[in-house]
Amino acid sequence: MAIDLRAAFENAPPTLDFIWPGFLAGTVGALVAPGATGKSFWALEAAISVACSVAGGDLVGLAPSRAGRVVYFAGEDPEVALIRRIHAIGQHLNQHARTAISDNLTIQPIMGTRMNVMGEQGLGRIIELCAGTRLIVLDTLSRMHDLDENSNGDMARLVSKLEHIAVRTGASVLYLHHVSKGSARDGQTDQQQAARGASALIDNARWCGFVTKMTREQAKSLSDRPYDRQPISNDRMGLFVRFGVSKQNYDATPLDQWYKRQDGGVLLPVELFGTKKESVLHVVNGADDDRW
């Protein structure tokens, strides 16, 4: 049905419904990162934050606008690994949060099932299982299609199919994807063009977040010890990852957060400070806050 232009001109527009800041409900978004960075853990914790209808479930600090059903398709990891992750995350949740999440979150292991979102059977399965959900997570996208990842035409078709799923189910669709070897080598994994394959994968999505490892330079200039501002050493830098947003079409809310890995790989927000040397530089340059 065509938009009623006269009504759109004259009436107050509807309020935008965001899954979390910047990620509009009913659209397709991407989360990109190098392998073994923590994107699956971040995505699982994000799914939990959306699924939890009580206080205590938003471990990643996304502040979802409201709770709803979430379906997480796990294509890379076996069930035993997923259960271990869930158990580790559960150690940071209260009992009320665990109950609410259990009622709203479905985690579907599909490794080895050859689920294909481009095929009628795979597409129908997703739409049937996810009808009325708030969020669908596809981890990872490369496990769920048989198209040429380097073809803009194929990847445009793929994102269009994900948009079809979003429209049919009413959910937002978040797919996980790897960055290219070149962007990982050059330290550009936080850039919009860092994703592996054809540019249509990100150009046609409405939101793109990233998870990136701490660099040696950042480990020298940042500290997680506010009492003495000692730099994070090279042997501890692997504990820290950064989440941010490289593309959002409907909002300009900045999202940038450091996380520290806990036991079992759980990511929890952490506040980092400039080291003593960096703090002096900030003062010289006129900055009044050296926190990250």
C-alpha cells in the first residue's frame, strides 16, 4: 500500500522503535569481527539483554528499549560449547533474570544441518520458528547460504532475503560476519568497509557494529587501574575487546564500549583510563576527561 503523503505531511510521524540505540526494529544489521575476537559471545549476551524482561540481564550495557522473544541460530559451534557459554554467562545473572531469559530466548544449534536461508525449506523454517520475535541472530552468515560471497549481486540478493525474513516475522535480523584478511592485517577492523566479501553485505544493511581486539599501542596508553594508571601489559591485552558502531542509518547515538573477558569468555563492560603519561598529554591539550 502506498504512503498517504497528505497524512505524512500533516500528522506527527510515528516514533522509531529501536532494538537498541541505532538498530531499528524490523531491519537487517551486521556485526563484524576477526575470528576468535568474541563476536559470538557479544551477540549471545546482546540477545540475552533483549530477551530479559527484568533487571539484571543487560550484561553488555546496550539498554534495549523493550524486551521480546529472541531466536539465536548458532551455525559455528556444537551444542556442548554453547551450553558452556550459557552456563558461564549465567554466573553473572540473578535468578529472576535467568527465568525471564529462559522464557524469551531460543538458542538453536544448526552446525552441520546445512540450513540455507536462500532455499525455500530453510527460509520457511526460519519464518515459522521466528514469527512474532523481536530479534533473530544468525551466527555466522557464511554458514547459512550457498552464494558467492564476493559477488555484489549475490550478496544484495542475500540481504534482500534477510529483509524478507524481517518483514514476515516482524523481527530485526542481526547477522555475524568475519572481516577481510587485509583489514585485520592493517588494523582497520573498526571500519565500515572491513567486512569480508562484497560491499553490498554492509551497504545494504541498515546497521553495522564491530568487535575488535586491543592493539599494542592501546595497551600502552590505556589502564584499567584508576588508582595508579599503570598501562595494560602485552600479556593482558588479550583480555580486552572494544565494541563500536561503524554504520547506522536511523540514529546518531554513539556506541563505544570496552569489555574485559571474564572466566569462560564472558564479556563485561570495563572503564579504561589514560595512563599517567597520557593523562599529562590530555591536560596539556586542554582535555578535562581522560576516561574511555
